[in-house]
Amino acid sequence: MNVLHQYKTEVEQELDNILAYWINHSIDQEKGGFYGKIDNNNIADIDAPKGLVLNARILWTFSAAMQMEPNEQYAAVAERAFAYILQHFYDKEFGGVYWQVDAYGEPLNTRKQIYALAFCLYGLSEYYAATKNSTALHLSIELFNVIEQHSYDAQYGGYFEAFARDWKPLYDLRLSAKDANEKKTMNTHLHIIEAYSNLYKAWPDVQLKGKIIALLEIFDKYMIDAASSHLNLFFDEQWTVKPDVISYGHDIEAAWLLQECAEIAGDEKWISVMKKHAVKTAIAAADGLDTDGGLWYECEPAHHRLIKEKHWWPQAEAMVGFLNAWQLTGDATFLQQSFNNWLFTKQYIIDHGKGEWFWGIDENHQIMQGQDKAGFWKCPYHNARACMEIVKRLV
């Protein structure tokens, strides 16, 4: 069996395993929707709050899976996620979607985090692609308009991070406690352009295309460091860079995703620019590869400190990003990096006994304790999407 055939065959099977895990373990039959937290022993915390990001990513994943393999179970999970978001996360008074509800689906944290709105748009537009449900498309367009109305910075370009429920300013804009409290972040912009591009496939609107092009320009001008090809992560409103960590996972994710967004928009100039960035950023991200094939989480250049953890999602993105660089260049080094990362993931990240992927491992290859198997951030999006991308690319 040659490497490409082995790679595709094994990843195809893993995709089935991931989807089966979420079907069998994540559905909250008692309170509705999906459990907000499941531990490494597959024990659900039945009282855990439920986050929009988790629900939107489940919606995207199973909507995408339906289009690869028509399956009643996939369709049922996607429909469940769609219905739950509409019923429990939509803010009918002020527009947009809540960040978090409690275990029963009542509003718990009503802030409007633009990252989460983008993921909701991403999931809804994929659900429309799978089902042609007109409500899903209507709500996707509505979310696009809400983001543009409230978050877009008409003076300096780009998007502000977060708002109160009624769209008033917030002091604390952070997506998570580890982030810098800045008005603009690479992470949110990456997922806005991802969502906008997904919507554009269903709704080829001229204004929407212009917004995608403007975001590509922002990445080229401010976010992809000209000297290192690593991504800058945090900015003030005027795009002054706030030095922080190097995120190897975001480097390699952006490397392939921005190219895809340019291709969806169909702009030849930006396709060319982003293909060049895809290769340069993959080379930069490879600084984070360990000898075992895994991708380290982050490093802090100012302190010459490597964060010696290998989380699940950078591995998923590494599989795709390095494979994409190989497809662009024909350089077998990139293919080997992608495949080696899959071998690492098989050995250390996938839970072959209980299903899904562990959060990550430490420098001694020990499983990180106290982390979710499924939860607020631990969703089927990165790993299922990586498997889908590998299967589609290795025809």
C-alpha cells in the first residue's frame, strides 16, 4: 500500500469514528441539544453550560459530512443542532446570538462575541448547502449584516471583537482567558473570512465578495508577518501589533484556509498572493514540528520559551496545511510532514479505546489531564474537517 492510499484509507475510517463518537456520546436526550462537557472517560457533565461555538461547529461538521456521504444519522444531528441554535441561542430582541446558555438552554452569557457569530454563520451556511433550507440561508445573511452593522470598523477596516447583548461596548473583549485584551485579533478575522467565504458559495453577493477581498488584504498587510511568515495575533484598532506568542496551529491553519477563501472569491490576484503565503507560512509553521512528527502548541519568542504541549487541533490543521503546500509545490518534504503528523496523531492523540481525540499530550507524551474530550472548545470541527480535506484532496 503506497503512502497516499494508506493515508486516505486510514483518515476516511477515522472520520467515520469521529462522527460516530459525537452521535453516540454528545446528544443530551434529557435537556435537549448536546452536552456542554464530556470527560476522557466519556462521562457527560449533565449540568454543564452549553456554548454556541460547540453547537455551531457540530452543525457545520454534520452538514459537511452529509454532503460527503448521505446518512440519516448525520442529517438528524445537523437538524438537531440547527433547531437548538434557533430556539436557544438566537437573540430575537437585539439580533445576533448568545455566547452561552445553561444546561437547560436558558441564556447564561449574552455577550456578542464576533468569533461566535462567525462560527454560527459558518454552520448555518453549510447547513443550507446540505439541505437547501431557506431559513438557514436567510439567517446566514442576517448574521452577515449584523456583523457588518455592529463590528466592522469603517475607519481603519477589520472587525472589533465583542459587545454586550445590546451591542454596547465592553471593557473585556477577550475570547478566552489566555488571550490579550485587544480590540482586533487574527483569530476572529480568520473565522470571519472562513464564514464569509462559505456563505459566498451559496450567496454570491457583490458586497460579500468585497468584504472577503478586504479581509485577504488585511491578512496580507497586517497579520502575516513579512519577515517571518508567522501570524501576528493581536492588534489595536489602528493595526499596531501587540507582540505575543507564535501560534503554530494558527500558522498552518491560515496557510491553507486563506488560499481556499481567495479561490472561493475567484480573485486571481489574491489566489496568487495566498498561494505564495501558503507555502511560506507552512515553512514557518514547520519550526514547531517535533522529531516525533507532532506540532508544538505555541512559543513565546520574547522569553525564548516553547509551550511544550501538543494539542489536538494544531495536529489536524498540520495534516491539511502541509499537504496543501505539497500540492502547490510538489516538494515531498511537505507530504512527509503531513503524513508524519498523521502517524503522530494516530499514536498519541486519538483515543483508540473510547473514541475521539484527546485534548493533547505533554512533552513526555503523557495525556494532559483535566481537559475535555468534548466541550466548550473541544468540538468535532478541526479533526473532522481535516479528515474531510485529506479524503477530498487524495482522490
